[in-house]
Amino acid sequence: DASFGGAAMTEMSAALRRMVAPGDPEVVEHIAGLLSNPAFAVRHAAMQALPHVVAKGDAAAIDMILARVDDKDVEIREEAIRALAQVASE
């Protein structure tokens, strides 16, 4: 399911927060690469994961999200706006 919504997304979010220290450079770098993947599902999952592995207000993460606001897929653009709200607000 490309939407990755509901209970599965909630559990993924909680698991990432337990497994990854906010701002871990290796994890953030890997997700940054996935945001440019040609496969929609990969970009979508990466955009959903990003807010859970960075600190609130992380300027580099905000820049990564803003770069996807013009993605070719509307679902990625929508997810970018949701991610921006999660990362940019304290």
C-alpha cells in the first residue's frame, strides 16, 4: 500500500524513535539518498520516516523536505508538507 497509513505507520514511527538517536548522521544521510530514489514507494517511505529521525527544527532536514515539495508525485508533495509541519514546529 503506497499510503503506508494507519497502525503500520504509527508502529514504524514509534520503532524509529526507539532505535535511532535524533540526527544520527548515517541514518539521515541514508534517508536523504532515498528521497531521490526513482521509485515512488521508496521516496514516500523515506519522507514519512525523516521526521522521526531528526530533531525538531533541524535546518538540514527542513531543506531536504523543501526540496521534495516540487516532487513529480502529488502524494510526495503532500507528505513533504506533513513532514515539514512535524520537523519545523517545536
